[in-house]
Amino acid sequence: MEVIEHNAIVQYANKSYFVHHHFKKETLMKITLRILMILAIGMCLFNLFQIHWEEPLSGKSSIAVIGTIASASAFLLLLILMLSRKIASKVKK
């Protein structure tokens, strides 16, 4: 009888640890996604100000155009990831 009770306690402890650990992981992921999205927007804005609009594809301005496109793409990918995780969590419930 004592072995069964001990196993039940261990299973409960493992389950509560998993739920707590999973919660921390989800929260950390949300925070990380938001930080990365803010950085992507910041990089996009910075590169937009570096573009010489008279000749956007010459010299350092072309690098700024590439940086703008890359950071905008990164933002869109992060947005898609965030939305897909929201959908997955709603479908899971």
C-alpha cells in the first residue's frame, strides 16, 4: 500500500513540475518573440533612415535597402510564428 501512495505522490510531483516548467517556457517564448519583433521593427526603421531616396540602389544606400527588406521579412516571420502558436494553443484547448 505504501508503494502505491509513494508512486502517486511522485507522479503528482512530476506532473506539477511539468506544468510549472511548461508555463515558464511559454512565458519565456512570448517575451522573446516580442523582444525580437521590437528589434526587427527598430532595425527596419533605422535602415529606412539610412536610405538616400534620390539613389536608393547605389553605395551604402543599397545595403540599407537590403537591411530594410531583411528586417521586415524577419518581423513578418516572427508575426506568423506568434499567430500560429496562438492558433495551436486554441486548437489544443
